[in-house]
Amino acid sequence: MWSFSKIANIIHEWLSQTFNVTWTTIIEMVIAGVAVISLFAVLGLVLVIMERKVSAWMQIRLGPNRVGPKGLLQSLADTLKLLVKEGMTPNGADKFLFNLAPFIAMMVAMLLLAPIAFAKDFQLWDLNIGVLYVSAISSISVISILMAGWASNNKYSLLGAMRSGAQIVSYELSAGLSVLAIVVLTGSLQLSEIVNSQANGWWIFKGHIPAIIAFITFIIAVTAETNRAPFDLAEAESELTAGFHTEYSGMKFALFFLAEYANVFIVCAIGATLFLGGWMPFHIGNWNGFNNIMDWIPSSVWFFGKTFFLIFLIMWFRWTFPRLRIDQLLNLEWKYLLPISMVNILLVTAMAILKWHF
Amino acid sequence: MDLFLLQVTNTAAEASTSANYFPIGIQFLFAIVFVAVMIALTHWLGPKRKTADKLANFESGIEQVGNARQPMAIKYFLVAILFVLFDVEVIFFYPYAVNFKSLGWGGFAAVLMFVGFFLAGFYYIIKKGALDWED
């Protein structure tokens, strides 16, 4: 059967037969880079159409249905339209920072893709401090938002940037702590090892109640960190026009948009890796027949299935909860989530020392 | 007590070589090139008809009043400063989370004390009203 790792191996063997070691490495890096960029483009298109279709489905309407079969090419058409729009820099803006902000937003999203395990034995870069790397890089994204908001010299942008500055940094605390709960259970920061530790059951099942608390905290925190409703104060359309990217137009706006959707994908992929077993299939104890059927499904299908399930969950939130006010938002984090996740991590540690988990 | 930070599978020498981080440099380059190409493409394809009205900042259709870069509510900055304090404490958990098995109950007691200090500071900022938005 075909799998990602097999294809990668075939390419690697062919390259190492044809070229010497240095060139093989360089060509493989180029292939990986191009693959990441195309994954990015595809993700952006798929997630935008998915968002619109899901919201249409929840509001019992059709959603985009004109361009292509069932409207599936709508986001491609939108991208083309944005590409031929005029990209402007407003008069009062700080020109350098204004143009630098989309670069940073995109770079953060792209660097975060590197340590994610997409399928069995298929990972761009198996870093030994994977979890730390992810939390370190993802905290840079707030700089791009603050930069965009401040450089625009627009009141809406500045308000949006200030709000998201306070919001993203606050929710990073509980996101970091809930991720740490899984690090404690696994004893490793390497993402491939975290996945392998879930071969006999995903952490959300093996880790008892503390793992479930950590999962819920993680989902709430990443929804806030990616500026998704009900925590979309940074770009609240109905009060701040478009928040920090009000002044951006054309492709610069599209890059912010793309980075935002890529970030949603990445945090859901991290959540799937840590709590739902990454590419590990679903197994039930000793039911060998059932387990064999589950093994037959390719690992990449498992990974993307779990990730898109989490993405669907986050889209579902958007149409379920009304937007919070900034003080309610910060109260939720500082007075509830942070103490809960702090105590939770102590619980997990005590549980792991007593070896109560499976 | 020997604490080896962030050593999971590799030895210290292996984990800290810069060659391990080479792929990230490539990824970084590709990201810059991708964004640059996109912005250059839109610059090349899009129209360039700039007028004074178009380049004015958007203020819901009315005339722009003053500069946007005015003093903001101090609360936002207070939250950012509190974050710096608390995030450093979260970072201290990483080495412990990896090594807690060899440290056992002694390490757990130490972390309990650490979290105790953490919560004392937390109680202080709540009582001080640092997170109250109503004046």
C-alpha cells in the first residue's frame, strides 16, 4: 500500500543514486519547502470554503454555490481577485512596519508546520524539543498583530491590536500549561515520541480526568490564541471594522487571512497530536478484528481526520457562543483557566508519579 | 542533584549543534521568498491609481480626526507585564516535566512550593485589583 513515508523513501533513494550527498540534501530541502508552500495554499483554500460551508450549514442556507461544482472553487476565485487588487499603504502609516507585519505572520505559520507528524514516519523535522519549539514560535505571532495595528495609524487597528496583545499573551499561559500536562505524562518534548507513547490508547482516554481537563483548557485557549469567535475581539467585524488589518488590502490582507487559517490548522494538528494520538489509529483493548480494520485505514487519514474534526469543533464554537467583552475575556483566563490548569498540572504530576495512568 | 535540561533522547552535545536547526533556516528562507513573491505579484498585477482620499485612514467614512497613536488604557500594558512574570514561571515547568520521574516525591515537594509562591503572587494581584476593569 502507498503511504507518505514510502513515497518519501522512493524519492530519497532515487536522489541518492543520481546525485552525491550534498546535492541530495539540498534537493530534498527544496522539495520539502515547495511541499510546505503548496500545503499552505491548499489549506488556505480548503479551510476558507469549509468555514463558509459549515456556517451556511449551521444557519440552514446554501452558502457559496456558483463557482465550480457546488461552489467549491469559490475561494480560488476570491484569491485570484485579491491578487489583482491594489495593495495600498495609507498616508499616516509607518511604511516599513506596515509591510513587515504580513511577513512575520506568514513566517510564524510556516515555521510551525515543521515539527508536525503528518503520517507514520513522515515528519519534516523531528526536533527533540518539539513542544517547546511550537510554544516558542507561536508566541511570535502576537508581534505581527501588534505591528500591523500600530503601523496602520488607524484607531480601529490600534484598538484591535491592543486587545489581541492582551488576549493572546494571556491565553498562552493556559495553553502552555495544558500542553505541559501531556509532556508530563509522556516524559518527552519530542512530538514523534509523544505520538508513539499513544500506541496503546490516546492520552485523552489514558490520562483520566486531568487529561480531559487539559484538553478542554487547550481547546479554549487555542480558540482565543487564533482570534476565533467567541474570542475574536481583535478583529470584531461589528465593532472594529476588521480590527488590526483594517488598512490592509489586496494580497497583504490575503496573507494575514491565510496565516490565520494556517494557525487554526496548526493548533488543531498539535491538539490532535498531543491528546488524540496524532496518526495513531483508534484501538479498543483486545478486539483484534476491530483493531485490524482500524489499522487498515492509512495513518495520514487518521491524522487529517482528527485535525479536521478539531477544526470543525472550533468553527462550531463560532456559531454557538456570542462574543465576549474584553474584561470578561481576561477574567475567564486569569480567574478561572489559569488556576485550574495550574492545579491540573500538579494533579497530572502526582498521578504520573503514582503510575495511575495506563 | 543533576538536572539535565531538555535532554530526552540526545546527548547534550548532539542536542545543541546548530546543524540540527539547519532545516528551520531553509523553511525560514522559503517563507520569506513566498511572501515576497506574493507581494511582488500583486504589486505587478494590481492597478496603481493612488488618490489622497484613497490613502486616508479608514474612519467609517467620516473625516479623519487627529492621530490614532494616542495614549491607551494602561490595563492592556498591565496584562502584558503580568504575562511576562507568569510565562517565565510556566517555562520553569518544562525541565521539571521532562525530569520529574527521576526526581520523585522530593521534586514534587519542591514544585509544590514553587506553585505555592506562584499562587501567592497570583492572590496578591487579584486582591490588588490588577485585573479589575471597572474603575
